[in-house]
Amino acid sequence: MEWRVLLELILSFVVTWGIGLSLPCLIRYRIARAPLEPWKANAIAFANSLTLWIAFRFVLLLLDQTEPGPGVVWVLVFFASRWIMTRGWKESLIERAERRLESKDISEDERAKLEDGLGRLKK
């Protein structure tokens, strides 16, 4: 294997995964500082992967590379992004519900709903 091919592989890996996962990591650990709800994580991961796929195809088109490939890496980036942003979501939800149950300003109806929801989450 030529050194140039190896260098291209390493560079493409770093660029795609570095750029692809930087936004989800920034959102999860700097902006939200907590796990995101799955639907929010799906929307952000989808928008991120789609935008980067289009941008990389456009750049490769400008560089006159006729066969940019299928972009399967962006599907993997989507799933990795979603995992990063939702990791620990269920535990975080349980913790917030338990804190709310400990508070004194909670109605009996709300308490019953929270206890029912906690029972389903802990299963």
C-alpha cells in the first residue's frame, strides 16, 4: 500500500468522523449539558448527517471527482450522533421524576401520574 493511499484513508477518517461528531458532542456536552430526548437527538443527527453528506458531495463535485461514493459513512455518523446525544436519557428522566416526587408542591394527581410513569420506566 502506498503511503499516499494510507495518508488519504487516515485523513478522510479524521475529517468525516471529526466533523461529523463535533456538533453532536458540542450540543450534548456544552449546550444542553444533559442527555437529549430521543426525538430531538434524531432530528439533530439527521440534519447534521444530511447537511454534511450534501456538503461533501458538493466539494467532491467541485474537485472533479466523478464518483464520490454512496455516503454510507454518514449513516454511521447518524447512529453514533444519536447515541452520543441520548446516552443516559432514561436515567436522567428517572432522576428528575424522583426529585419532583420529593418536592412538597405537587398535587396528588401529578404524584399518581409520576409514580405510574416511574414504574413503567424502571421495568
